[in-house]
Amino acid sequence: MHGFDLFHTVAQYLDYWLEHEVKPNVRPRTYESYESIVRMHLKPALGKHRLEKLSAQHISVMIYAIYAKKQTELSPRTVLYVRNILRAALNHAMKIDLVGRNVAKLVTPPKKADFEPKPLTPAEAGRFLVAARGHRLEALYS
């Protein structure tokens, strides 16, 4: 075994999971993305909790706090991505008998925001075409 008895907190487990389960099995950019979500969102919000005591309520509070910030700082996809990464980590924790259930599956994430395209105004389109002159893809934009 890998010293699983050393995982007292969610942060300790997430560090193990990233290094031993994610890093060897995904592309480097995917790993960087997972590591960033763990470092910026999961560990600050949940890291101090004991892994076996992590509850759906802890996760729900984190998800909705992140969702509230999304209007100014985060894309709507990030909110779902955070939950999905935690769900994957806890699936692995279940597989190796560190937790009895995946409490992240019990939390319903916020509904995806509808995408509202914002077409360029005629003036913006004109400025874009002027800026694109001489670019190797100019013909694509014209």
C-alpha cells in the first residue's frame, strides 16, 4: 500500500491523488488543470476537513460559494469542473476503501448557465477587420 493511513485530511488525500493517480494517467495540460482546481478551490474550501468526515453539506457550501463568485471571476464551466474533479478524486478514495461513499455525488451542482452569444456591432466588426489586415488568416475573417 501507499501509506493510506496517513490521509487524515482532504488536502493530504488530494495531494496523493494528484501525484499518484492523476499525473501518471493524463496529459500534462490536464494535470495542470486538475492541480490548479485542487490548489485554488478544493484545498482552501475543504482541505482541513478529515477525509472520512467530509459531508455533502461541506461540498454544497463550497460549490455555491464558487457559483456566487462566477459572475465576476469564474466561468460557469469552472463551477461544474470543480465538482467533477472532486467527484473523480472521491471515486478513487472509495475504490481504495478510504471512504464509504462519494459525497460529491450527493450534491446537485448549479444549473449550467445558458450561453448568450454577443455578436459584434458593425463598428466593432469594422475595427476587427482593420486589425486583421495582413494576418495570415485575413481571408478567413473577410
